[in-house]
Amino acid sequence: MIFGVVLVNAIIGFIQESKAENALAALADTMVAEATVLRQGEKKRIPSVDLVPGDIVLLQAGDKVPADLRLLKIRNLQVDESALTGESVSVEKATGSLAQATILAERLNLAYASSMVTYGHGGGIVVATGDATEVGRISQLISSAQDLATPLTRKIAHFSHILLYAILLLAALTVVVGLLRGQPLFDMFMAAVALAVGAIPEGLPAAVTITLAIGVSRMAKRRAIIRVLAAVETLGSTTVICSDKTGTLTENQMTVQAIMAGDIHYEVRGAGYAPLGRIVMQDRAAGIRSPALVECLRAGVLCNDSLLQEEEGSWFVQGDPTEGALLAVAAKGGFAAKETAARFPRLDGISFESQHQYMATLHDGGAGTERLVYIKGAVEQILAKCTAAIAADGSDTLLDCDKIHQDVAHMAARGLRVLAFAKKEVAAETTTIDHDDVATGLIFLGLQGMIDPPRVKAVTAVKICQTAGISIKMITGDHPLTAAAIAGQLGIYGGKITETGNGAVFTGSDLADLSDHELLDVVEETSVFARATPEQKIRLVKALQAKGHVVAMTGDGVNDAPALKQANIGVAMGITGTDVSKEAADMVLTDDNFSSIEAAVEEGRGVFDNLTKFIVWTLPTNLGEGLVILTAIFLGITLPILPVQILWINMTTAAFLGLMLAFEPKEAGIMQRQPRQPDTPILTRELSSRIFLVGTLLLIGAFGLFEWELAQGASIEHARTVAVNAFVIMEIFYLFNCRSLHGSIFKLGIFTNKWVFAGVAVMLCMQILYTYLPLMNRLFHSAAIGVGSWIRIVLAGLCTFIIVEAEKKIRTYGLQHRH
């Protein structure tokens, strides 16, 4: 039977813990299948795995970059590197030389493997393939990240070692004492086995696994999929959440939030690419659609090469995220892109080029009218070409460059990326335009400021986590000013961020200058880290762990994967997350929402509470059984319970009684508590003393009733059956005590966990079979008992319940009196 128990526990543990490490395989899947190369003067399509350093690779919009390339020739090339750097906006590439120390996100003359070309075309020479690429280097970081034991597994391992040595010592002592008293060696060996079986909580490994599995099921209903079972409990112990910005705390969809047109300032409601929301004047609830605003929005629609598309209720941009934001805000203002383009057909255009910093389009304004040129681009470039500005009523007015620069500075202080818009009327016979046509004479239309905005639910979730004593830190590859602005809106104010959201955010360059020792102080005090590389993200996580924190790390990009693996619990995004980040993580959020992490933390705390309740319930049984055996040995009398009977008690009660505690609902105020410190033992002094109290009560009840039955002339089998039933019934009463570790069961609600009553009913049926079924009598050496014995057993159980409830009441009163 002992061998069977060990085997069952081993099988359950193996099934639950055998998780394959697929991060490297997923990383390989992110590579493009084919690449266009120039070999021997000819264009060829070859498998990307066949690329070698020195190959010339050609890129165009829609391509995934197949290797790390040093760009040689480009035309308006823009690349989405968000998965690698965290930058929300596509990066405009260049070919000029850069300093050796240039950080990853600013290496404009390189295109990185697994990034996506969103605009333009170009070519470059392969400088790195496979593991030598930036994304390959990240795979090596994933491999080097340590698999950390969870707080629970560490505590149970420590507890197991203590239990092991204590049991071995007591077993040896039992044999020695028995031999000194003249007992046969075989009897003493059996007594030692009985002691070991009694003292070891055989049901604990299976109970832990099943309790965690129930937690997994509960979390799945709250949009959190657990990949590693022990992560359930780790969430409940989390003291710091390090979150990526793009796509986790934010929408990962550029959104226009502010417009200035005709010297009137507008705020834009609604986030993301969905055309939901409206445009209102600052400080007013109502929107006023002025002619200047109409022109500014129209310019954003017409001077645009992207498309907004809806698929299964979700909106996404086909093309550049910035242009997608312009289309979305125009839709909020009543401009449908297709209708506007049909009304003002495009005749010609000037594509965006890095050296010019603007884009212009020529449109037919309708029969008998002059043709229109719309232009958008960098503020300085547009203002230099303007000679007038549009007034709110649509008329021309003087251009006030100083006032416009003030407006730009105000938007930039909010972390917004600002674009300027202008227009020009040209002759009706004009069919083409070039740079000379837009060099001067433009009318300034206004400004649009955009940002990847924070998720609405993330703001609430951050506040709840902070109330629960969990520190939130933003670690992003994005621009420092943008990171500070988002942190301000979310309420992640730690460090030195001012009310305007523009303060001393630590950047990757700052972190590179810090020693590991200096980093320990910085990481504790600072809440926002920008332009962080994958290596630096790991450094930050390790520094927090060195300070004793249990760290949860969230992210969705390839660049987040090493830190996800290093963290105590890695949390990946299910929708926008790369396969690499999902495979490196312990948990995946199916809705990509930070608020789901808060829900998972709440469930994790509930799971740990229920595990603690099980441990506090099961250990007195083991202690009581051990004390019964030791007392019998030291007194030199017959064992009141045999080893096989102890196994019956331990395994059946753990399955039918203890496991019902796994279904306990979360107690009120669970997210108002501070996180458990990682070095806090599972069993506090209060709970340890209760275990000894109940263990002693079980000793008195079982041993006392055993001796009572013998004194009344009962057989040894009859007396042992009474002792076994005494253990079980007293455990049933104590089970109700354990439904709340500190409060009264009556305050909690007796019927809030119906599983407990189902378990008790099954256990009582099992004990009736154990007591009265002849087969069970033969297997377990039990015997039928009378009504009088049952009455005494139930009274012992009731006494246990009353004493434990009184002990909880006294402790609660003492705590309140001290406070």
C-alpha cells in the first residue's frame, strides 16, 4: 500500500510538471520562409535558412526581414520593430553611418530579423543569421535564464526536509526505546513504519497539485491561461509586477488624442483604430465642427496610403500605424475614408522621404475648381513652407509660428507624437507635383497629436494592485517621454515622474552605466524604465529578485521573452504576443489586458489560502497519529492504530475531506492585504500552535477512547476501530474550523462551500463500510462497533470543534486589543 501511494503521487506529479521547453522552436517559426536575394546579378527567391553573411537581400512593404541587414539603398523604408524594441511606431530607416554605441532602437541603418516592412522598399547586406542575429541572441538569453523555484515549492521542500529528519530520528528512537524495554525487533520495526506512515502527510503532493489545478480552472474563466501549474500560487505571492508598455498597459494602436485647428484646441474621445468616440473642444463637453477642423481632418484622410479594416469585431490598420490613427480620428469626425477619397480623387503624390520629412498628394477638387495639394509631416518642415494659416471659420489669417511652437511643446509634454498639416491650391490643369510645387505658399491647417493610449481597465487594475501592496514598474523599449506620459496616466508615479508626466525616467543608457550594486537601489526607487534592451530587462528582474521580491513580468514581444523566463512568473499576451514570448511564459492572457493580471493575482491569493487551510487541516492528523504511536511505545502497550489503518485514514480523509477545502471561495478583503513576504513560512506561529493543539486533542480523543474500550472488555480490533473512527470524526469537525483560519465559520457562512458537505457524506459512508463490511474487516483488521461507541466518538469531535473556535476567538480578541 505504501508503494502504491508513492507511485500514484509520482505519476500525478510527472503528468502535471512535464512541460516541454518550446521557446527556441517557436523562435525558429518567427523566421520568414523565403527571402529575395541578388545573386550573380539576378533576383532569386531562396529559403531564408540558406542566407549567408554577404548576401544582398531586397525588401518591400509586407516582407518580414529574414536576417540582420546593414541597409545599403532604401526608398522611404519603414520597419515595424515593436516585437523587438517595444517601439509603437514604425521606424524610418536610413543608410548613413552611426556611432558604435548607438542603442538597438536607434540603429536606423540596420533592419533586424523577424521585424516587418510596413512601407517603402530597399536592400541591404546580410551581416548576421540564425543565433548571431539580435533575435537569435535573445534565444540564447532565454536559454540562459534560470528556472526559479516558486515560493510554495521552496517552502514545501524546506518543510519536507525538516519532516524527513524529524521522522527518521523519532523512528530510530522508537526502535531503541522498544528494544531497551525488551520488545521484539520485528514489532519495533513495524512500530517505526507505523510512525513514519502516520507522520508523513501522504496526501499533500496530490492535494497541492489538485488545488493548483482548480486554481488553473478558475483563472481560465478570468482570461488567464496557466502553462506551469505552480505559477498559480506564485501569483498570490507577487510583490512586484514589471510590465511592458506596448500592448499590455496600452492598446498597441496609435490614437489621435489632441487636435489644434484654427487656433482652437480639441480633445478626442475613444481609443484605438475603432471609429468610436467623438471630437470635443477642450474644456467643453460639446463638439463644434469648425471649417478649420474639417480641413485638418480631411488632410489626414487624403494624404494617406493606409487602410483601416474590421475583422471579427476588431479594427486593424493595413499600413502605417500613424496613418491608421489619422483615418480613425477622421471617422470620429464624420469622414469616411472611401467617400472622401472618391470625392477628391488623387492625381499624383510625393512619397514620404526621410530627408524631406513630409508627404504630399494632389487631388481634383471638383468640376471648375482649382486642384488641391494636401501635405503632412514634421512641424518644422511644414511651417517653413507656409505663408498663412486657416482661421476657425475657414478664412486665411496670419501665421503665428511662436504660438504653434507653444502648442507643439504642450502636446509633446504629454508624450504625443505631433504632425502638422497644410494645403495649397494649384491650377486646374495641374496633373503632377514635385518638391518645388510645395516649397512655399502653403496654408497651415493645424496639428494632430497621437499616442498609443493606456487601456481603460489597466488604470483601475494598477490602482487595485497598488492597494494590495504590489509595486508596478514599467519596463519598455519605447521613448522615455512617451513612457513617462503613459505612466502618469496610469498612476505609476514611482521614481521621479512629475505631474506632467515628464521626469527622470531611467533609460537603457543610464542602466548601462550602473554597476549591479548601484542597480539594486535604483530598481527599488524607480518605476519607469525606457529604451531597455532584453539584457537590461533581465538585469532589472534579477536585481528585484536579489532584493527579495517575487517578480511577475509581462510582455508580448520577442525582446520580452528572456525576462519572462527569468521572472518568478512570466505573463505573455495571447492576442498580440509572439509565439516566443508565449512559450517562455508561465501564464498567457487571452485578452491581452493588464486587468486580467490583477484578477489572476486575486485567484492566486485564494489558492494559497486554500493550500494553507489544507496543510493546517492535515498536519494535526499526522501529528496525532505519530503521538499515538510514540505514547504506545513509551508506555510499552499495544499500538492503538496499525500502519495499514493509518494509511486508510490519511488517504481517504485527504481525498474526501481535505481536498474539499480547494473549493473554498475567496474570503472578503483578499486584495486589501499586503503580499506575503517571500521568506514568511507557510505556517505562522499562530497556525503552528493550532496544529499542536489539535494534534494533542486527537491523541487524547483516540488514545482515550481506545483505552476506554479495552477497559470495557472490548477486543483489540473493536478498540482500534473506535480509535480510527475517532480520528476521522474529529477531523470532520476540525474541517469546518479550517474553512476560515482566523474568523468564525458562522461569519463565513456554513453553506458557502457545498463540496465540504458532499465530502463529509462520502467519508461517513466509507467509514460505515470500513466498520461493518466483512471484506474491509479482514483487510484492515476492523470490527463492528455499537451506538454507545459512536456517541462517545461524536462528542470527542464536537469538543474539538468548540475548543478550536474558542482558540480563534481568543486570538482575534487579543489582536484587536493590542491594536
